[in-house]
Amino acid sequence: MNKLIIFLSFALLATTLGAQDIQLPAPDKKGGRTLMQALSERKSTREFQEKELPNNVLANLLWAANGFNREDKRTAPTANNRQELELYVVLKSGIYLYKAKENNLKLVKKGDYRKSAGTQAFVADAPVNILFVSDSEKASSKNYAYTDCGFVAQNIYLFCASEGLGAVVRGSYNKKELEELLQLPANKEVLLSQTVGYPK
């Protein structure tokens, strides 16, 4: 009986340590193609390799999307500077909340939930799915929150074009399932999603 208890304790510890918060490296703000090159190469991609993005690429992607480029301002504007958007990142290892100030990914749920991030078949195999969540208590209005999603999504598109990655914005997902999965309070909702990865 004692051996079983010891074994179960170690198994629980191993499971707990399997997926954790991810401290991202500092973003490299000097690389990439010129803006005009990125604009000319921007496109939507719906076929992705299963190859995962290295942490340095993930750090650059998320900083470009909605990181802080000044003390209290971000790379994407928001109406009245409300900064109501949160980015949840769905990876093979789990679902994470991007904490821009701390430059890390906070583990929300361990496990591979990529298939829950959208209804298209490619979503389950793509390495990164980003969920745009709006806080209605912060947003100027829902219309502005949707507009702000557009700014972040375009930042992601341009970063991906600059780095040779593929991306596509998606509105096809089960909103109720995702909000339950993320355990969002009533004032928060998923407004948009975007898939990122290496194109086939």
C-alpha cells in the first residue's frame, strides 16, 4: 500500500511539472523584412506544418501582436487606450494566457485543446491558435473591441509575412465551448481567433 502511495505521489508530481508557465525570451525588435515587403507578402494560409514555433519566435510573434512598445502603451491601438483584449495561446502542451508585461505565458489548462480552437480541420494540427478575448468592463464598446481585434490580427499577419510564417484569421469556432474551456467570467468573451504556423 505504501509503495502505491509513493508511486501515485511521484506520478502526480510528474504530471504537475509536465506543463508549466513559459517564460519567453526578450523579443528581437530589429529583425524581419521591411514593412513594404511584409505588406506585399501578407496572405491567409490554411495549410500548416505540425512543426512547433521556437520560444524566441513565439515571443516575437506575441510582442508584435499586442506587446508593450512603451511603458504603458502597446504595439496595437485600442479605443480610448482601454487595452481590453487578452490573448489566449493554444499550443500542443496547453492553453496559456499571454502576460505582456511579464513577457510570459501563464498556463490556464494543460493538454492539447487545439481541436477546440476552431471548426476547420487544419486547426487541430497547426502549432499555434490565438484566441482574442475582450473584457466588456474595460472596452469602450463591443464595436470598438471588434475593431481593436482587427489591429492585433493585422499585426500578426504582418509579423508572419515578415518571418515566413503562415497565418489566417478565423471566425469559425464554438464560442460557448471555448468560453467554458477558458472558464471566462460573464464580462469576458471570445471575439476572434487566428491560426499561425509554418506553411506547407
